Amino acid sequence: MYRYNRLAAYGQSKLANVLHANELAKHLKEDGVEITANSLHPGSIVTNLFRHHSFVEGLVNTIGKFVLKDVQQGAATTCYVALHPQVKGTSGEYFSDSNLAKASSQAGDVELAKKLWDFSMNCKERMCWLFRKKGPSGFSYSSTAEEVTQGIDGTGLTAIVTGVGTPFTLSEDNIELQFATNHIGHFLLTNLLLDTMKKTARESRREGRIVNVSSEGHRHAYREGIRFDRINDQSGYRGLAAYGQSKLANVLHANELAKRLKEDGVEITANSLHPGAIVTNIFRHNSFVEGLVNMIGKFVLKDVHQGAATTCYVALHPQVKGTSGEYFSDSNLAKASSQAGDVELAKKLWDFSMNCKERMWWLFRKKGPSGFSYSSTAEEVTQGIDGTGLTAIVTGIMATPFMLSKDNIELQFATNHIGHFLLTNLLLDTMKKTARESRREGRIVNVSSEAHRVAYREGIRFDRINDQSGYNRLAAYGQSKLANVLHANELAKHLKEDGVEITANSLHPGSIVTNILRHHSFIEGLVNMIGKFVLKDVHQGAATTCYVALHPQVKGTSGEYFSDSNLAKASSQAGDVELAKKLWDFSMKLVK
């Protein structure tokens, strides 16, 4: 038996890249098609490529910045070969440092390239067969949700699948965002619903099932698994490892929960799963990867129906009855990582998460500098205050399919911003006159949203407001909410220049149980069912608006952003003075 050598195996795979490009160039030339194929060496770059070699990775991080290429330099040769006119018509060549270079003698071996091509084609056929190969359950990688649930009654199923992969960010509860979203949020929601589930299982005598959607990414967590003492440590943060940590937490949580449910003698199971690599927007924070997924994902990744299959199988199929504390993939039992099976780690995570849960509830009740909190109500923030003359106009739509308004403007932008902008302009002269005559401060309040942080990359797509081809429901909603903040900021500036005693501010009212998600029947159903446990009610949702509009503490404050009846920090785009000015001029043209 040959002895495996890591470096040689890596070299073999890289040699295969060159041979593949050379053979492909030959095939393309024979086909008479104007497509070239080349290979390249990008250079030695400071990346996490050595994450499996802690010593080498440490050296790279320490001295790499002095002797290795940075990411921009590392991308240069790829961009040169892919885009530069000098490379036009060049095919079957090898490049380095944005120049033609000489590959190894093996890389130029025509017979070896041909042999590799035939070998790879055979591997491709085997892999395609594996995708279709059915496991013990009778289902496979390519099975769809419809196939695994055929003839099964799914009444009562509630599926909550959320996920995020981001640069380092803290949640509103001051927990690293991927861990907070992918694990703590699910942990908290499960705890909130658990008593109800236990009661239902006992009364109905039907098995309840809790399913944690994890990922194969759980195998790429930090070396210690869960960094309990360094959850919020930005200095050692790695995006992929942080995502892996949150997905490992999903498996550990399911395993520990399964153990506790068994001890309670209640007929509820808890399992975790890998849904597969699916074409979704989970890479929205990494434009390069997102572009690749959108371009080639349809050829190699699961579609949404296939991606939902394992979740539906574990949640509904009779074959899974009584199975608890297991991990599934491709609608079959699978083996999770050794860390995922660590009983002590699962117990430690449970205790840590319970502590986070208590912190989160405490934060909901914690009062800010204003004396009010997340859970304050409109009645509390306006107690003893005369609200005579207050007119509150709060309208909005969220994440609608692409539509144009009657004025031929994208509907979310038209409803959430342009309508408010026009109304404010129509009332402004009257407000100025009233403020001068009454000598009382007037206040203009724009109800925005934390979603202003997820607008399109450019913020406001001035030249493509009505572009249906690049339309994204959530980003379009974020764009309209960013416009609310920018409008308030620019208006505050105009009012100050006019020397009139009127302020303009914007705010996030909180996540409230309303019908704003009426265009998403599934999500609306979830909100109506579980929203009362985790979202603000209407009285709490109105609190920040009432606080900013009426409270004496806000007197003289203008051009600010509020949340939970306290001053808050908006996104960097929301503070862009030039963007606010450009939006003002753009909006004025639209309403004339």
C-alpha cells in the first residue's frame, strides 16, 4: 500500500488542474468554438488555506503580511487571465504573476492529460450515480420534499429554518451574530414552545418531533468546538469556523434535548440534519461566492425542493418514528463528527445557552438611558404627556413580489418612502407656520426598520429602481427603509438651515405581530402562531414612535435614529451625507 503524503496529494490535485485545462483547450479547439482554457498560479496569499496545520497557519498569520501577497494581489493573475485583452485567443497555457509562465514537464504530458480526462469522466459518471443511489430509507441525494412526504399527512408541521453566514458582527443581544442566529435563537424558541409541545404530545398521544437544521459545516468548527469563553472574540474570528461552530451547536443541542426528553418520558424526539448544499441566498454577505452559486449552483447543487427533502423526511416520515438524538443527510441516517457526539460538550453547551437565554430575557427588560426598554409600551412612554395634535401615519409593505405602483415606481420604494416624502412635503409649510405661531416644537418621525441594514449593496439603486431582473424582495424592502433614515437626516438638515423649530428623526419600532408579512403566507402563519412568545405586541411596537414623537427627553434632538425608545446607531450607509442629498434630489424629481 502506498503511503499518503499530504503535500504530494495537494500537488497531484494542482497538477490535475493544469492537465485538465490543457486537454479542455484541445477539445474546444477541435470543436471550433471560441472558448479558451488556461491554468495559473495565483501566488502565495495570506488566506486560511493552512487551517488544518495550526503551526503553519500561525506562521502565515504572523509573518505572511510581510512576505506573501494580500488578497487583492492574489486575485490579480486570475483577473488578468479571465479579462485582459492581451490574453485574447491564448489557450492551453500556464500563467503566474499576470504573465505567461512555464509549467512542469509533467503538466505538458499530452498522454497524461488524455488519461486524466478519461479517468475524470468515469468519476463523473460514478458521482452522478451516487447522487441517484438510494440509501436504506429508499431515498437519495436527489429526492425531493414531495417524494419523501408522498401520502403523508403533514398537518401541524411547523418548520422554522433560518440561517446566516456573516462577517464578524454582534447581535442586538451582544452575541456573535452567527451563533446568536443559528443556535441561540433556535434554542430560545424551542424552550418557549416545549411545554406546549409536551402537553400536546400527551393529550394527542401522537409523537412530537423537533428537528434542528444543521449542516456539514459543523465539521469545520473551531478546534475546540464551541469557544465558550471567546464567543465574541473578534481577534480570532474566522467566518467559516464561526458558521461551523453554530452548526455544531445545532447537533449538540438536538442530542442533549433528545436525552432530556427521554428522561422526561415524553413522546417527543429531537434530531439534527444536513439539508444539502442548496441554491439559496445564504452567501449574500460574500458577493464572489454568491455570484458563483447563482451561476453554477443550478448544475451541481440541490434545488429548493431537494433541499427541503431531508427536513420533511425527518419531521414527517413513519420510518423515523421513535428515532431521537440522530443526525441525517440525504433523507438517510448519517454519521456526524466526533465532536458532535461529545456528551460533555453537549451538556456544557446546554448550560451555556440557558445562561444566554436568561441574558436575552434580561436585555429585553433592561432599561436604556431613557428609562425605557424593548418591552416598554406606548402607554408607559407617554404617561402624563399631552398628545394633543399628534398625527401618526404609519404605513408599510414588506418583501412583496416585484410590482410597480400606479405612478410606475417599484412598489416598496413608492409606498414606504416616496409616499411619505410627498406627504411630508405637502404638510411642511403648514407645520412651519404652526411651529412659529405656537412657539412649540414640531416633530417629524419616519418609521424605518433595522432592515435598512440589508439594502442593496449600493444602498439606493437610483438608476435601477424599476429593474425587475435584479430585484430582491428583502433588499428592496431594506432600500425603502434606508430611504426613510436618509430622508429624516436630510430633512433635519434643511429644517435647521431654515431656522424653524421642527425636528426630524427615524426609528426602528421593533419586530411586531402585524400583517406586514401578508405576502408570505407561510411566514405569516409562523408569526401568528409563535409571535406572541418572541415578538412585540402592538402596544410595545407603538412605544418608540410615541416616545420620539412626544417625550420631553427628545426635545431638540434631530437627525437621529432610535430603537426600543432609546437612541441607537444606524448603519454607515444611513449616515452617508452625499447619499442622503442624492436621495432628496431624486425624490423631489419623482414627486414633481
